[in-house]
Amino acid sequence: MISISGLKTHIYHNDTIFLMVILLSVNTSIIDPDPVASILAVLIAENDEYSHVDKLGYVVSPDLAVYYLREALRDFSSLMNKTRWDNPLAYEEAKNIPMDRVDKAIEGLAEISDPKEVRRIVSMIAAKALAKANKLKTMVQKEGGEK
């Protein structure tokens, strides 16, 4: 197999006949992990809710990934109705999440058929969420003098 900038190419050889099959893989550059990671980060920073990241981090099925993201979005929606936030930076982050990009990322994730690709993307989302959450929590602790 030869990989040519996003294309997966298989060359089959049968005596004097060469057959080249080009398989288009999902272009993961259209799946922007940042807005989804931000949702998970806000849930961690405000509620200490790691379960969504934990579940998502080990998924290999796009259907299961979408299911877990639906659970996270449900919790995020409830969180947005909260009248008083403990972490003002998490609130600012939450207000600025572009939900149309979240929707596109979920649609892109649902279209992936390769389990390794699903795993790679959800692992990246989970890792980015943990990094963002840590940043949101640390900045509040520095400002508030806690811990």
C-alpha cells in the first residue's frame, strides 16, 4: 500500500497487468476536534465531570462515539441553564463554543468507517479536552488563590 497525501492506494500485480485502486479515506481535516473538546473541557472544569472523556477515549465505533457525545451535549445543555457558575472561565469558554462546528464535527465523525480512524479522532478530542480543562482550572486557581 502506498499513501499519497490523504489517499490510500493499493497496487495489485497479476503477471503483466497492474491494477491500481485508489480508496478515498475520510479527510480528518474536516473534523475539527476543538469545539467538541471545548464542550468536554467545560464539563470537567465546571462540574469535575470526567466520565464523558473517559467513555469517549476508548471508542472505536462511530455510532458509539456519537451516542457518548449526545450524552455530553445533554449535560452541557443543562449546564448552560445554570444561573451561577463556580468557574467563570469555563462559562466564558462555554459561551464562545461554535455549535455549528460541533454539529459538523459530529456529522463527520459519524461518517467514518475505519475503527482506527475513529479511535484516533476521539483520542485527540479527549486529550484536547483534558488539556483545555486543566488550563481553565489552573487559571481560576491562580486568579482566586485556591490550592
